[in-house]
Amino acid sequence: MKAVVPILVLLLLSCESSPSDKKSLPKKSLITKTLKTLEKKEKQKKEERFEPLNDKTAIPFFFEYAKKNPEKHVRIETQFGNIDLELDPKKPYHRANFIFLIKNNYFDGTLFHRVVPGFIIQGGASDNSKVMRKRRELGRYLIPVDAKPSDRHHRGVISMPSSEIDNPYKLASPYEFFIVQQQPGAYHLDGNYTPFGKVIRGMDVVDKINQVTTDKREMPLINVNMRIRILQ
């Protein structure tokens, strides 16, 4: 039993930190701050989680989302250049939906899939399996038209097309958008679709995309890729 004491002493001594070790240890305040930061990030992740949206939950969701996410300046990046947009706060559900999709990286991997010369460029669709999976994760829902008599589809306006499903009320397809290229505008669209922003820089890029060669389905023969980022 006498041999146990020296071994126990050695073990206790080895567990003590030397002066140099103590200097290398982070201060308690730094540890506390780091833990709080991690807890905050984890809380934000939990808040960002949501069930896939549907026609019943989408509008209440975007009503609250619009309050917490007021951003209105975004940039569409393409191989032809950038298109900067200013979204309209007076169209809260359309703006909030667009910001929501951007923050969830939906548009990365999508295309300007429809081009009508002298009229519009339309984007947001893709046959990429990742894009289809992202749609399932975000939800299946439509957005009601929110157009007023004063809303005009001037050249450079961004608006939402109606869904391709049986849709007499022209409810908007939330995953797609179009930009008016027509001069001075496409006013026959007024009232049926909701303008929710405008191009503030990069109409020359819109014009370039509008000039690409298309097939009979109005689909460009080359992939016009995009990604969209929020501008600070």
C-alpha cells in the first residue's frame, strides 16, 4: 500500500497546469463570449427552420418575414454582367418572398429560361434536380396578385408570372420572375401581374440577354445562368 502514495502524488502534480500553460489558456470572459455567440447562432438556425410553405401558411409567414427582413436591394449575377434591382416595400409579400428565396440560395443554379425578343426575360426555373429538391423543401404555394391601377409594367420593371396550373385568378408562381425589356413598357400586363421592383443598374445586360438566340419554345439555346445576392 505504501507504493500507492507516490503514484497518486505524481498524478496530482501532472494534472496541475504550469505557469506557462495558464498563460495559454483563454480567459473566462472570452470563453463566455464564445459560448454566447454559438448559442445565438444555434438560436438563429432554429428560428430559420420552418415547415414547407403551402397556400394556407405562405401569406402569414411572409407577413412576419417582411418585418424581420427589410432588404430591398439585390443583384442578379450572370455571364453577361450584373443587374441591380430595387424591390418595392409597398409589395410586402412579393418582396419578402423574393428575399426569402435569395437567402435560401434558391436561385443559384437557375436560369433565364424564357426570352421573348423585344418583350421580357424570364428566370427562376431549371431542370436541375437540386433546384427541384429545393422547391420541395421550401414549399408549394402561390402568391395573390397585388396590383393597383397605378402599377405599370414600365421597361425595367420586375414582376411575377402567373402559375401554369389551372389558375383563373392568375396567382403568381413564387419561384419565377420576369423583367420587362420592351420600350417604353408592356402595359397590356398591367392589373394581371404584380410589379414588385425595378432595375436601377444593368438594363444593358437585360438587353443583351433579350438578344440571345432561342428555340420555338422561347428557351435560349445557351444556358443563361444566374445567382442572386442581397446588396448591403
